[in-house]
Amino acid sequence: MIHKALRNIKLVSVIFVVTICATLFACTQGNTDGSDDAETSGTGKDGRFTSTGSSGSQLTIIAPEKVAVGDTSGYRVIAQDPSNRALKNLLITCDSEQGIAILEPTTGVEHTDDNGQMSGVLGLERPGSYVFECRASGVHNLIARTTIIGTGTIPEGFNGFAGAAGGGLGGGRVTDDDTANIRILSLEFTDAGGTSKFGTIDTARIGDCDGDSTTDDPEPFTNTQYTIKIKNTSKVQRLKIESVKFEINDGAGSQTGTLNVNAEAAPDSEVAVNGLFINGVPPSQVYTGSSNVVTSGTHAVKVTVRGRLGSGDSITLQSTQTVTFGSVDNC
């Protein structure tokens, strides 16, 4: 009987030690840096990003790694206790850097369901790389965060997701985009004599090309057209040209009106903008959109082009060219 009792005591002791070790392991797993929150870690390309808090609980974000700008995508947040059981009715708060809009829940805040999950919808407003973060309130000390990349260009007419939550984490990293070097490549004028023939815009008309007074053969004459070539150096944004205006340094302050145009350059491409520069025939030539009369001479002509990028940012381009206005024989 004594030996049997000793065996029973030894067995209880082993079970007790094992139980203590298992409990200590459960209490210490997932937080190796001594802080309240363990670092968020990605578990691969399946879009699962998990945070393990000081209690051993877990918060996981399931979201896409990439979303096209202007598009939306669903996401899920899963809260689990140390035994992987659902944490029900846990308040989850999500936020993002500017560039990600949280469409659902509309405030970015919602409780988990009976399965320990909260689902929502997010949208990408511009190209770049942006942090998306969710926190669990209470004693669990859980934060999970991931990075979502906005791909493609900003769609024409897209102005974001009005009224959406998100953006509270500040800026983000906009994809490197060269908008500083968008520029005017060339400015040309065309009339009956061709494209800037002899570098001169024709401002005088010869009445009789063959010198025979019995025939009526005046010099061919047309209105003067302009062509502006513009380079869009942005790799992700479209460039829409909205207006053109010319100023002529002729001592009289001549200028055209503001000429509305509708031209567009795709990312990393060129666009040619065409329109009327001078209207009428001598001696009644005027700059289009104004009553300023064209005078002969060599003048500096400055063109101002205004437009807008796909992001909505306005852009102004200017170029100055010396132009001669005078008689050209186009007979």
C-alpha cells in the first residue's frame, strides 16, 4: 500500500509540473520584445497579416496586396483568443494613410460577429503604397497593419470616394512620378505659306499674282493656325489641356482671348494642341478672341497653357518664341 501511495504522489507531481509549463507557455507566447504589442508579421502572399498581443490573442487582416486606383475591394479582420477561438463582440477600429478610403464600415469602426470577424470595403484613390491598420479595443492590445499598393493611373473624372473614412494615419508614399518636367516641346504657326515659312507669319496680301490686270488671281491667303506640342512626363497620370492664351509683345499689349481647348495626353506621351491664332485677311487681321489688330514687325510671343492632371492638380506651362509678322510672297 505504501509503494502504491508513493506512485500516486509521483504521478500527481508530474501532471502538476506539466500543467504549470503549459500555462506559462500560453501566457508568454507571441510577445518576445517585452512590449504590450508584438510586431505585425506577414505570413506570405495570401494577404494575411497577423498581430499577436500580450495575452496570446491574435488579430489578422485579410486584404489584397494590390488594388487598381478607382477600384474597391473587400477585406476581413479576424480576432482570436490564445486557443484560436473567436473573440465575439470585440470593437475593431480601422484607419489608413491618405490614399486608401474605407467605404465600409463608414466610420471605420465595427464589432466582430459571432465568428470573431469584421468585414468591410476599401478603395484606392491614387497610385502609391499606403498603410492599412486595424486595432482591437480592450485588454487584448492588438494592432494589425499591412501595406496596400494602388496600381495604374487615376481614371478620367475620378475624384475619390466622398464621405469615406480613412486617411487618419497621414501621408503614404506616392509612387515616384515625374510631373515636374511636363513641358512644351514646340510652338509652330501655319498659314497659306506653310509652317512658319521663312520664319514669318504673312500679314500682307498680294492682290495680283501674275501682274495681269485683266485676270483676278490674288495671293492665296488663310487664317493662321497654331500647333503646340506638349510632353506629359508623368508615368501614371493623364494630362488634360483646358486652355491656351497668347501674349504678343508688340508695344500695344496685344493678346488673344483665353482659348478653350479639349486635348489629353496619356501617361508618358505627347499631345498636339491646335487652334486659330490669327483671324481674317489684311488689313483686318486680328488675334483670335480679341479685337487686337495684327501689326508687322518681329515680336516675342508668349503662350500660356493651362491644364489638369489626373490627380486633380492644376498645371501651367509657358513658352516664348520670337516671331516675325510681315509680307510673304505665296503666289
